[in-house]
Amino acid sequence: MYQVKRAADDGGWAPIDFPGVEIKVLHTDESSGAMTVLTRLAAGAVIPRHRHTAADETVYVIEGDFVEDGESFGPGSFFAGRAGTDHGPHGSTTGCLVLTRFSAPMDFVSAG
């Protein structure tokens, strides 16, 4: 049996520091700080170039267009980056939904 169950319509969306971007934390591992989140970007929203100092990150595009460093990717696209690796800016032309996994507590360090 699963220890965590989340229904798709259970809410939990919260805005973050960038207009048009919100996240929904699906799970946080209490021992490691690892997190699994959904991130929703509205049409035209942008997350600036950045890095995470401790967490490796994986991203899977569920729907919409995810623009990574000027290149557009559709549903089914996958990204993986090690901690300390600059990535982004991330954005979306039409809006998108991505599933992201951080291997450790997630911090955000601007790379601009």
C-alpha cells in the first residue's frame, strides 16, 4: 500500500516568486528533504536562469510547451541536471504543467 495518496483535484497550488508560476508539493521525504512537485506555468510565464546547490533535478513535461533556454519541448520531454548546474530560463508560450523531482531540499540561486 502507498504511504502517500494525492487526488488530482485536491488543491494545494501555491504561487511562487515569479508571476504566472505556481507549484503543488506532492511529497517531501522527511529524512532527505527530497521533493516531488507539480509546476504550472501560465502562458508567457518565466522562471529565470538559476541553479540548486544541493539537489539534483529531473523534469517531465506533462502538458503544454515547456521552453528551456529558448528551445520549446512538448509533452513527454524529460530533463535531468546535477546539483550546481545552471539551467533555464524556463518558460511557456501557451502554458504548461511539469512534474519535478528534487533529490534534496530545493533552494534557488539566481545565475543571472
